[in-house]
Amino acid sequence: MKNIIIYFLTGGIFTTMIVLLEQSGYRLLSGLATLVPVFTLVSYIFIGQTQGGLAVSKHSMFVLAGTLVSWVPYMLVISYLAPKIGPYKAIAAGMAGLFHSIKRV
């Protein structure tokens, strides 16, 4: 249980830092921090710690395939629709497309 709390807090701290940078007007830093695959980074550290390098390697290949098939279209949908229909609806549309593309894989 202690590990789960540490995992939760670590991810939350990174997310909070990115949002605070954006809200403070540090858009460049926020954008660069968002480019860092924070959840992948944190997850791989903990997966490597508990499961070893082979588990991280297998997971990374899955994530690579998923990124190409689903994440790229997800981000394109959000970037195109957000100015037109607002961020929440654009994110919802992006998520719908993301899950649709995952279902097809």
C-alpha cells in the first residue's frame, strides 16, 4: 500500500508542476515539461524497480505502437478542435478517437 501512495503522489506532483507553470505564465517551460513523458518516466522507474528491465522493454514496445496508432491522431484532433469547440469538447472528441483507434488495434 505504501508503494501505491508513493506512485500516486509522484504522478500528481509532476502534473501539478506542469499546470502551475502554465498558470504562472511560463508557457515554454510548461510545454517542454509536457513533452517529457512524465507518466511513462515515473512508471518505468517503478516497473523497473519491481519487475526489471525486461518488463520495461516489453512495455515500451507496446507504448511505442500505441503512440503511433492512437496518440498522434488524439493530439491532432485536440489541436484542431480546441479553438473551434473549446477544450473540453475537443478533449472528449480526442478521447473518443483514441479509444476507437485502440479498439481497432
